[in-house]
Amino acid sequence: MIWSYILALAGSFVAGCINTLAGNGSVITLTILTEVLGLPPTLANGTNRVGIFTQSAASSWSFYRNGRLNFSQSGVYLVCACIGAVAGVLVATRVSNDQFQTVFKYLMLLMLFVILVDPSRWLRPTEAASRPRLAIVIPVFLALGFYGGFIQMGMGIFFLAATVLGARFGLIDANAMKGFIIAVFTFIALIIFHWNGLIDWKYGALMAVGQTFGGYITAQYASRYPQAGLWAYRILVAVILLAVFTLFDLHHWLAGLLG
């Protein structure tokens, strides 16, 4: 059992690092919770939010201390995402998330195309004067909040696409805002999941230790390193490629080809 705990700590640390600069680290944590620690999917979905909250809170605090998080820019995005998240969590407590796996893998394939076309869009600085209209912001961030409340996996990637390509934030500033907003609505999600008995706090706390350290350390690096935006983009591409490769079982196809 001790090796399971060690693997959980190591995997959650890596997930915290990935989530802070890109997203989809929940693929790692959900796999550990279900396959290594033996939780059923619905309980793992709720338990996963403990580490998501502490990691997001730690990374956003680190970004804030280093001057990369502007709370005044986050207001409308935060409100919409929180409203959507409450609806998503309520749905998650009543239905299985298995049906979303097929949709998710095709969304990842689409996201890979979006991120590889004109990479310069992901590397420009924040354009403070350019903001989308509320008629666009409200439905997009309600949908993002709903998705994050329902399943969380991949939420960071979709959030970055909306804020970098739509709201025209720089990638590091977008990651800072992402951490803050996810921390707030995940706190709300935790209350609802706990109320419905869908959190294993022992395993949640274990995963939170690794994710918190991973999130904080990565945010410190990203706030201070001039090339952090470029590395965040590279990690984002790598994460999406790995997700597509795994979701479409391309590793089995490749093994058969080489064998």
C-alpha cells in the first residue's frame, strides 16, 4: 500500500505542474484515484476536486505575489464560470460521466488543430484594450463553468483557448486567471460533492499535497522566467498530443505496427 501512496504523491505533483501551465492533469489524478487507489468513478470525480482546489489556490497566490494576477480583470469571467459550475456539479452528482468520454476525445482532437494553427496567437502578450463582448463572454464561460463543475478533466485547456484566443490574454496571465477562477468555483463544487457524500477526504488530502506543491512551484517559475510563455505553449501541445494519442488508442496501433 505504501507504494500506492508514493505513486499518488508523485503523480499528483506532476499533475499540479501540468495543470498550472496547461491543463488536463486530471487524466493523471483520476487514473490514480480509480486504478491505483480503487475509488469508483463518481467518488473519484468528487475526491479529485480537493487537490484541484488546493493546487489552484496555491498557484494563483503565487501568481498574485509575483504581479501576474489582476483580480479586476477576472470579475465577469469568475461569475459566469461559478454559475455554470454549480449546474455542472449538480448534474455530476446524479449521472455518470462515462458518456462524455467520446465527446471529450473529439474535443481534444479539435483543440490540437486549433493550437497548432498559427502558434504566434498563443505567444502574444495580454492586450488590455481588447476584450470580447458580454454576449460572447457570458455563454462561453457559463459553458466552461458547467464543464468544469461536471468533470473538470480538460477544463484548463478549454479555458486557455477561450481566454488566449477569445479574450486575448497572454498565456501566463491566462494561466494565472485560470487558477484563481478554478479555485473559487472548485470550492463551491467541494461543498456540493461533500454534501452528497462523494468525497474521500483521506485520499483527497493525499493527492492535494502533491498537487499543491506542484502548482505553487510551477507558478513561481512561470511568473519569473522570461520564456515561460513559450514553455507553457510547448507543454500544452504535448499534453494535448498525449491525450489524443491515448484517447484514440494510437499506442496500441503503433505497437501493432512496430510488432
